[in-house]
Amino acid sequence: MPAKDPISKFKMEWNRRLPELVSRVVESYESHGGINFQEQHNLPSRKEVSDLLDDLLSVLFPGFFGLRGISKSDAQYVVGNALHGLHDSLEDLVERSLKYECHREEKCPTDICAEKATRVASSLLNKIPDIREILQEDIQAAYDGDPAAKSIQEVIMSYPSILAIATYRLAHGLYAEDIPYLPRMMGETAHSMTGIDIHPGARIGRSFFIDHGTGAVIGETTVIGRNVKLYQGVTLGALSFPKDERGRIIKGGKRHPTIEDDVVIYSGATILGGETVVGHDSVVGGNCWIVSSVPPGTKVSECFPNNSTRD
């Protein structure tokens, strides 16, 4: 009888060993976590969050992100239908996030989760006109702040910072309601698409623009005032992380800097620490490393406040 070819022998061996491998993988789910079993409270998947974000952006920017070809006569119907579906999707993902956290922490009855999910979904969607008003100022800041911008439409369609900032402003609304998981997942979806990392917990004022954007990082407790412009590679981060007696990082507290109104921060600058304040009307030069406060009206040109000049 002729010997089997090597490929057939390999496949036979694989099929023989497959049940054992399946058992080992399933056992690893039990011992190491990392899976949502169907009978438990399931977290939203990345695809579900990405789809939700696409639908939200299509309502924020109709004609640019989905909902193409809307006529004025059809707008009421099309937008109404979109918002109806969005409410169901958002309510479901918020409720699942809350229930998963309640189940994990065993800290609340899950019927409260359903009530809160309905309220939060309605609240966020009711804020869409206000969010659009703020985003219009962000878009105008991008157009005014970039001489290469040819039109407002070009800014909306092609600037990664608009996608990142729009996502942040949506996610921040959920973060403010103490919704777990979902705001971070939304932020990281935009991060993966744009290279801009904005934590949904940051507090960012109007007319905000990140030029180019790639590599910009804005930490959770950052506070940014109005009319602030960042360039690529800027980090607004934490200076250090205090630890408890067991060596674990103590979470919470103001860890990231405050940037006051009308500040420009050029590419590659790193500004660290919860007590660090960059005063209003200041300019921070590229590749600067700042760990102490900068007075208002300062031009940081030598990468350290002590070497700066003041107008």
C-alpha cells in the first residue's frame, strides 16, 4: 500500500490531536479569563462598538460619515429612523457594560443597569445638537489654524483630528455618566484609526485642534481650555504614579497637566504632572520636556521653563 503524502499525514495528525487542543484552550478560558461566556453578562465586542461609532458619526456629520444623499424633505424621516436605531444599539451596549461590571464586582442589582442604560442612551442622543455646535467650533479652529486647509468640507472629510475629537466628545458624555468599558473602547477605536489617543475622561474646551495629530496623547485627568492647538507627537501625561504599601499603583487623582486658554504646543513636546499648568496665551516649542508650571504669556523656546522668554 503506497505511503500517504506528507500533507495528508500532517492533516490526519492535526485532526487526531484537535480534541485535546480544544480542551486545553477551553480550560485556559477558565483559568486565565479573557472570554465572555454566553450565559454570563457579555461585554460589547469591538465590532459592535465600531459600528455604533460609525452610526453616531453619521448623525453628527450626515453626508460625510454615512447617511448620504439626504434631501431636506427626507431629513426628518431619515434622521428619525437613524436615531431610533441608535437608541436601541446604545442602550444595549451601555446595559451590557453595566451588567458585566455589576456581575464582576457583585455590587448592584442588575435591574438598575437597564434603567440607567435607557436614561444614559436618551441623554447622550439628546445632546447631539449641542455636540454638533461644539464640533463646529473645533472644525472652524482647524480651518483657521491650518493654511493648507482649502475648505470646511475638506477638514471634516480628511482631518484625523476631527474624527478623534468627535469621538472624544461622544465618549466623554458616557464617561461622565460612569459607564464602564464603552467610552474607552470608543476612544481606542478612534485611536487605532487616527493615531491620536484621547482619554474620554479628559476635559477639553471649545475650538480645539490637533494639527497632523499622529502620536498625540492626552491623559485621563488632563484639563484643556478654549482655543488650544496641539501638533503631532504632543504628550500630556503623568509625571509619576504613587504606589500603596503593596507596590500597586494608586488610581485616581489629578495626574495630568492643565493647559489654559489660547495655548499652542508644538510637535514632540512632553508636558507631565497633575500640578503642571501651562498658562494662557503661552507657546511651547517642539520637543520640550516640561514638568513644572509655565506662567501665562510665556514662550518656551529652550525646552525648559527656566530658559524661556516672556512677552
